[in-house]
Amino acid sequence: MDRELARAIINKLGSTGTPPEFGIEAFTVGLDRLLQVVEDEYLNGILKYNLSSFKLVTGNYGGGKTHFLYAVRNRAFKHNYCVAYVSLSPIECPFDKLELVYKMVALNLTAPQETSRLATLTDKGIDAVIRHWAATWRSKEDKPERLQEYLLQLPVPDSTSFFNGVKGAFSALLAEDIDGFTEAVQWLKGEEISREARARFKISERIDKSTAFRMLRSLIQWVHTIGFRGVVLLFDEAERGMSISSSRDRRRALDNLRQLVDECGNSRLPGAMFFYAVPDENLLLEGSGPVYEALKQRLRSGFSEANPVGVRINLEELGIEPVSFLEELGRRLVDLFETAYGAKVSGVERSLKLLAETAVRGFVLDVSYRRLFVVAAVEFLHQVRANPGLVLTERDAEKLLRVTTQRLERSEQEKVEREEF
């Protein structure tokens, strides 16, 4: 790993404790067995046969859900899947409004890319995937007059309007008609376009709550027909509460989730895999009534090496003791830190172990001990770099973790307030 990448990772981890979009394998601990099952059983297994699957990912706030989803994304890229990572939120993307969920999927759809470089995945969106599609077709076909023949052979997904939209954008791009391409993509992203544009592309539907599920299915079916193995959709309830507020909205969101789970396994979602990450499964399942009971029944089984068909992936049960987990994580952070700054930080093992023990023993509060440890460990390594030979006492470790907790809580509160106003 080069120095710039290592420094970017250390900077991101030390400031927020959240994983960067790149280079996460350098500090992944305890997930390999779960990821290998996902890869063997699904990405390189049943999804190849046009089946689909749903998994519920649970873990405390700061407990590694986003990290796990990014790791799944990277493995999916290696097997030629398109991926959309969608952060669910009460304002921009609540799960009870599937039309907004579809829009975020279209905005974040990403063709396979390199993820070990120092770069965020900027080449995102359904327009980028259509560009990829057009470039691939151009590279294989030297006779442009065969375009209509090729398009006629493509299977039509559930929504003919969606098919006409992607077909129109593809044809406009090949004809270097930028305005036409932009108009078609605008509709595919769920935005309004003129009546004339809809007539030009033979689009008769709007993307709203009555058509959103069909559009999502159509997007999955279309991706599967243009050369990719399928689509992996990563839904991340990144905040402490669910992205739904009222009880009516919650029931609607849960019904959407139930419908999604029920759709998996049939041929209408070829090569699709869904991951839905929540801080606490009880946020989903606390309540009574037919919707809750239906979901409980579907999400009951635990996923593991011994039971790969299980639904719930619990990141709090990785088969490794918390302190051992943090010690291994600390060793990887030291390697990254030394690469980032080109200097040895020797003699820190004992202090990092003390920090790990203190985090697990006394700071299992709202913020996961894992995120607390990461942020505090990076700060400690910076202190050692400035003052070689520095050693933490138990009181030092408690103070460092307490200050880190306050800083993360304050940062989270500011984020919530920004979204509310």
C-alpha cells in the first residue's frame, strides 16, 4: 500500500471512526469467514443461476455494518456485479417511500471498479452504467448498423417505459446526441421530463409510489441482460433510529421489506442480492400485527458457515473475543500508521491492549466499543509520533476514551440537527 492511501485511511478513521470507501481490506478484522460464505454461496454460487437472496445485517452503532457492506461490495465487483450502496435516512431516503429508494439506487448504481486506489467511487449512477454499456458494445461491435438488431434481441423487463428509457439513453449516447441522453437519464433517475421527451422515448409511466417496485425490478432485470452477473443492493440504516418516524410509515416500510424478501427466490429478480443493515433488529420487529409477525417469521434464522441459508448476519457474534478483536485491529492500525508517516511507532502494544480492555470494559454505551477504540487508537498513535516512548496508564486510557465518546456524540448530534433543519 502506498503512503498516500494509508494516510487517507488513517485520517478518515481518526476523524470519524467510519470506514473510507477505499482500502478497507487493510484493516478488516473478523469478517473473512462471513464474507467467504457470502462469496461462495451467493456471489459465485446460486446468483449465477438467476436466483436472488436477502440478508439482514445487525450490529451496534459503530459496530462495523458499513465496513461489512463495503467489503461485500468489493467482493461483488470482483464477480462482475453492479452495486448500489444506499444510506437510508428519514428525509432523503426513507424505506416507506420506495420511489425515493429507487431514485437513490439509480443515483448510486456502480459498475465494477477498482477499490484499492485512493479515490472515492465517483463514477456512479445509472448514466455511468449506460456509458459503460455503450463502451462495451462499441468495443465488441464494428458495424453500427447492427444496433437495432442488438436492441431488438434484448429481453424487455417488467416496465416497458423503463426499457424504452435505457434503450433511448443508450442509442442517444452512441449517436452522440447529448441532449437526448441527458433527457432519458433524467427520467431514469426519477426526475420530471417534458411531455415531448416522454413521447420521443415512448415513456408512458411516471416513477412514483405506484410504479417504484416495478422500476426497481426492471432495473435489476436490465442490468442482468447487458453483461453483468447481477446487482447487489446495500441498504444501510446508518443512524441510531430507523429512517421512518410514524407508526403508519413504519408499517408501510415493513410491508415494503416483507415484499422485497418474498420476491427473492423467484425469477423476477435475476442475480440480485439485498443486504439491509440496522443497528438493532428490534427496531424492525418490535410491535404486533400481521406485518411484524410476517417479517419475524422470514427473518428468524441466523446466517453462519453452518447455516448459509440463514437470513440474519449478526456482526456482534464474529467468533472472536472483543479484546482480541481490538488487539488485532490495533496491530493493523499500527501498520497503516507506520506506512502513512514512514516512521516506526514502537512499544505501543501494551498501551493499545490497555486501551482495548478499557473500551470493552467501560465504554459499551451508545457508540460501539469498536468505533471508540479506532478513533482513540489513532489519536494515541499521533501522540506517540509526537512524543516517542509515550505509554498509557489506565487513567490515561479512560480519559482518552471519555473525550472520544463526547466528541463522537457531539458530532452525531450535529449531523442529526443538520438533517432536521
